[in-house]
Amino acid sequence: MIRFGLRLSLSGGREAATRLAVIATAVALGVGMLLTTLAAMNAVGAQNQRYAWLNTAAAPAAPAASADPIWWLLREDYHQGRSIGRVEVAALGPDAPVPPGIPRLPGPGEFYVSPALGELLRTTPATELGDRFPGHQIGTIGPAALPSAESLLIVIGRTPAELERLGARQVTQIMTTSPSDCASGCPVGINGAAMSLVLAVVAAALLVPVLIFIATATRLAATRREQRFAAMRLIGATPRQISLISAVESTIATAAGTVAGFGLFFAVRPGLAMIPFTGEPFFTTDLSLGIIDVLVVALGIPIGSVVASWLALRRVQISPLGVSRRVTPKPPRAWRLIPLVAGLAELTYFIGRRPDTTDGQLVAYLSGFLLVLTGLVLSGPWLTMVGARVLAGRASRPATLIAGRRLADDPQAGFRSVSGLIVALFVTSVATGTITTFVANRGEPRTDSVAATSLAKQFWPEEGPAPTADQIPAGLETIPGVRSVTLVHLNPDRDGGHGVITCAELDRLAVFGSCPAGAQVAAVHGDLIGMRAFDLTGDTYVWDAAGIAPTEVDRQPILSVVVDTTSRTAFERARTMLIDAFPLGRFPASIGEWESDSAQQMIQFQRLAEVVVLASLPIAGCSLAVSVAGGLSDRKRPFSMLRLTGVRLSTLRRVVALETVVPLLLVAAVAIGMGFLAAHLFLRAQLGYTLLPPHLSFYLTVGGGLAVSLGIIASTLPLLRRVTGPETARNG
């Protein structure tokens, strides 16, 4: 019987070959995306593990008593908005531990750099970058210590006295615990659990359309297969023999698709590694698969396909007359809307009632989103039926009437082929709406605002005595492109702002805000920016008045020096000069650089959402195209009879087009609308923001994806002329 099943699959003519190719293609796409998801999760863990050594300052004491301690200091620097990890070390003995990626600890006046930073040092003037690093390069940091090939890292050797003065800490071992498992709170690294959750959501949004595509492909020419198997039952085949033949057919297609899926994954893996899911691209080898991953996919997909095939033919297995007893399914009821309404009501309830704990917020909002998503999938057939009845009720042409009546009779079939799309569009709309609004309110400031063009070096009391005005480098003001150098003094009033500045000085500067009417001294932030960094609507800002006389301002300790520039070159030269003059504490940076990390990650999530749209819409189009082709194959005799009775081919084309385009556009509109509504309710409840419209790129992405889907559907319409000819009516 297995040989007979093989013969039916491989020698069954053009229809069998087409069906085999379509199923294998669908399975290959599904396997490729599933492998990509598993590999991405593994890559997050592998990259996070290479962040571990940077958290050495948080490492516990080494259990081995023979280990000599080292002084360790990790700080963050920037260049042109890119983050530079700067590690400074000093050994206190010959057995001091050595970080990964370098053969030995650098001595005083020596340093190792990552390949990307080495290239940057070679191409950048020393006054803008190289002069910040004392000593000379003695080697390159290896991949074992680099989170990414583009990471900017430097390991500098110092004397123990220098590092003790700079506030370093003594350690006896290099940290090896992944930041995801760091119990003591590691400052460097990514939250692996949160990133895996994001990837899981993205994977679900991508995989569901593919699974729908696979299910649609396995139902290709289902009616003819059911008739063929029913005929076998009538001539004596047992249900077990029918199941075996069906399993053989499904196994051949899915096995071929699974092999092709593995090939597809390895073909696109180098390109996938360049996508910065975590803020930095992966090494290609990070996107690896474990033996369990391979076994689960290689065995699970064919087994799942066989089970799906068996379920699809259960009517034939029960009775050989099952096919002939087919009846019109019952119409869906309005109760399917209950989860959708309940989810929206839950999100609305939490506006003004935000849970106090993080866990409580996760439970409240995630359960609300899941209810809305479940409600959308459940109510899809009902919405399709309502839309079809409206279409049929307002029909003025035969094609519209036929398409509307057919959709209204079996809305489940019309919705099934696009049901995966609703998940992708809902998730994408929620992500895009939330990220767009968040970035607009809390994101990176404009590149031409003072939040991006000025940098500040602050001198906190806990870091030692503040410098005097004479110690501020005089050369700052002579750098071409420096617009102003301003000293902010410490505010003696602890209830006011951290710093004070005279209103006369603020009026001279102009770009850093102004005083309230009648005030002579303003209470300001040390960077002269403050909360204005989160107000991207303009540069005007009015500070609060300070209760101190103007003559007393210069007598207070210096809190910070703020340098405003007109060019990136001047900005970097000023930063280098300040780092050389004041190597203690945090390095000078702009508010824009502090905010760029979180904003950049949010923008990357938004691009990830656009990838979901770009991938899922064409897949949904393929699913619809296969559904159209399968429907034409199953209905070619009725359509042929209609043509013989005088119905024009163009009318039949409009019928088929309406049957597919109406569910596609209806689902897209409902999913996007519900996604934006859910995002708005979440933003109001969690942050008090009002949803802002997405950028034009979102509409272009969705419109382009829908256009591709419609184009794929249109490519199947020429089949109608060939399959509905007079010979079909004679031979059917």
C-alpha cells in the first residue's frame, strides 16, 4: 500500500505534481521561519554570554585563594553617537585573571582595541578620539570577548595608583555569568527573557500566516481527493489503507519541504545575522541550532502534517458516502464577539487604575491583548458573514450577488485563508502605534536641538572636590565650532534644582531657556537641558527662579561645564579635551546620546514590526492564491455549466475576485483598527499618552504588502479560462 501511495503521489499527473510542489513550498517557508526563530533565540543567549565579562565589577570573590586581584573600572564613552565600552585594568600580581579575547593584561601605557574601534582610530583625527586613550595599541580583542563584530571596546592598562584614584574596584575573577542569570544585577547586557518574549511574539505573527498557508495547501484539490478516496472505500479499501495512502502523500511533500526549509535557513542565515535585534548585529555562528531544535523540527513538521491530513479526510474514513452527505455549515453567531468586547473593556478599565507592580501590569495588559486577539480570530467568520450579506444586499450586478451569497453561505471558508493575516496585522499595528507614540514623547531629541549639540561634564560631590574655574581648559573656547562654554554652579538650596545660573548669563546664551519674569537667578539642571529633552516641540523653556543673589552664584562650587557646538567635529574635540582634563567619574555626553540607546532599540522593534508586515502579507497572498486555485479546481464543472448557459468569463472572474478581495480587505481594516484602538487604551492606561498616527512608512508598507497580495491573487485568474472550457462540462 505504501508503494501504491508513492505511485499516486509521484505519477499522478500534473495535478498531483502541482499539489506536491505547493505543499512542499509552504512547508519550506514554515520550516525556514521556525528555524530562524529558534536560531534567533539561541543567538540572543550567545551574544548575551559575551557581555558577561564586562560585568566583572559585580563578580564575587574567586574561590581560589591563589588568584591575585586586579583593579577594574568600566565606563561608557561615545563617538558620533556610538557607544564605546572602556575597561581600565591594573594587575596586582602575576596570577591576576585575564579577560577573554586577549592573551595577557595590558601594562601601563598599553591597550587592546576591538577591530571596529581600531579601524575608527585609524580613520579619525586623534584630537577627536585617539587622544582620549593613554598609551599605545598592542593588540586586538578577539571574537570571544565581542558581543558583535561592530562592537567598540577598549581594554586599557593603568597603574594601580591611577585606578584607585579613579574609583576602580578590586576583583579576583572575571565574570562568566550571563546577564540574564545575574542575581546581583549586572549593569551591562540585555534582558534575555524580555528579548525572547519579543521574538516569540514576532515568531507567532510570522508563523501563523505560514501555518494557515500550509493548511490551505494541504487542502488543495481536497474535493477531488475526497472523491477519489471515497471511490476506493466503495470498492473495498479499509479506513486504515486510506489513512496510509494519505499519510504517504503528506509525508513525501512535507519531507521535501522540510529539507528545503533547512536549506533556506542556511542560505539566508548570513543576512539574518546582520539584523540588529538586540541593538548590535550577531555573528553568523550565533544563529545556531541545537540537536533538540533540529530533531523537533525535522520530525515534528512531517508528523504534524500527517495528523492534519488524517483529520482532513475523517469524513471519508467514517463512511464512503461521507463526501456525498456534505451540507451547508451553520452560520456563525454573534456570541463570537464576546472575547473581543471583553478584551477592549479590560484595557479600558485600567485607564486611571494602573496596577502598582510590574507583574500586575504584565498580567493586566497581556491578558487584555490576548483577549482582543482571540476575539478577532473567533469573530472573523461572523464579520465576514455580515460583510458578505451587506455586499449581497447592495448588489447591482450578478457577479457581486453570486460572490456575496457564496461568502454568506460559508464564511468560515472565506475567512480561513486570511485568518493568519489578522494576527500579523494586529501585532504590527499595536507595536507600531505604541512605539511611534513612545518615541515621539520620550525618544531621541532632534539632531539640531541643544539636547544633541551640547555636552556636559558634571562634577558630583561624591566624586571629590569640584574644580575651580582656572582648571577648566581654556582651549575649549578656541575650538572652531564651539558656540559657548558655560559654568553651572551648585545650588545651595537642596529643595531646588541641582544647579544655578544667573539670568543675565541665560539671556546671553538664549538657546538654553530663560528665567521667569523678575527673576535674577535660575535653578537649572547641570546639563542646562533637563526635562526639555522629552519635549521635542521646540527649544523654548522657562526655568524656575532660585532664591540666591546673583553675586553669590560664582562663589558656589562648580557643578558642571556645558559646551555647545555647531559641528560634530567640534563636539568630539571638546569631549576629548574634557576627558583628558577630568578623567574621574562619568565621561561627558549629550542628552541625545543618553537617550539614543533606548530610542534606537524602540525604532528597531518598529522595523521588526515592518518586517512582520512585509513577510506576512505576501504569504497571506500566496495562501489566498492557493485557496483560489483549489476552489477553481473544485468548482470547474459548475463554472463550465454557467459559461455554457451564457455567463461571460469576465463575470466569473469578478465573482472569484470578490470572494477573495472582500475577506482580505475586511480583515486588514478590522485588524489594523483594533490594533490601534488596543494600543491607544494601553498608552492611556500605562503612560497617559494619546496615540499618535504612525509614520508614512507604515501605510506604504501595508499598502505595498496588500498590493503584492492582490497581484498574487490576480495571477490565478487566467486559470479560469482553461479549467472552465466546454470539455470540462462534457468530461466532468
